[in-house]
Amino acid sequence: MKPVLHRIARLLLAAAAVQAGIALFPLAKGALAIQLIAHSYRHTPGARPWPGADFRVVARLQAPRLGVTQHVLDSMSARALAFGPGLAPQAGGRGLIVSAHRDSHFAWLRDVRVGDRIEFERPGQSRAYRVVTGEVVDPRKQQLAVPAADLLVLTTCWPFDALGGHAELRYVVTAIAIDPDHD
């Protein structure tokens, strides 16, 4: 009878190992994607981070007080937002809108304070911004307008700790460009 119990135990251990592998695979894939995105920005900004990616890495976003550095993608598709913040298409060289998920890439927005410095860097061009507002907006009642040229707008779903995938409200952080000589 003991050999049967040993076989069952080995089978259960193998099944547990398979389940652990299945559970850890998305985490490993996500960590690898972040590394490939950072490598792409450092070495070939504006390129796709891997063959078949449907987005390009176009900028770097930093919040120094919070120790946050993220790479910004040129797409706001659901698939791209799984890998990082997305840059909205610009209208005539106006301000910037960057969006990301509240439970991953923009979870740090909950800790942003008025006065915080945010840096937005593209290849050969860097600009610093100072946070002026953080507010909850209902997009059904108030539409997000294309910001003025000296504004950076960061958006995510609200509330941060909501369970489930659907959120009606948005958290919007607005930052104004800082004159580099008067930082």
C-alpha cells in the first residue's frame, strides 16, 4: 500500500509545481516586459521593445519624491496599457495626457501631492512639471480637454482601492511646466 501512497504524493507534488508555474508565469512575463521596455528606451527610443509589440516606447516619466520611473508608450490601447502608461495622441503640439491603470502603473498617483515635481523626458528633450491639482472627475459629466502646451495631465481610474474592473470616475493630476531657470 505504501508505494501507492508515494505515487499519489509525487503526483500531488507535480500538480502543485505545475500550478505554481502557471501562477508565476504572468509575473515573470510582466517583469521581463518591463526590462525590455526600459532597454528599448535606453538603446533605441521610439522602437518596439520586442517583435510583435503593437506599441513603441516614446518617453520616460519620473516622480523623484516617490522614486518612480516609468516608460511611456505611444498607445493607449488596452493591450498596451497592460505594459505601461500610454501617451494620448497630441493635438497640434499642445499639452500631454498620459493614462495608466490605477492598480499597476499609476497606483503611485494616490501618493502625489500638490507641489511634487514630475519629469517627462523624450529623446533629446526633457521637461519638468510641478503638480498643481489632483481631483476626481466624472467623465460622463466633464470631458477631459486637450491641455495647454505647458500642462502635463496624468489620468487613471478612481477609486484606487476599488474591486472589480469597471470604474466610472477618473483621478486626474494636472502639472504645469517649470521654467528651468526658476525651479
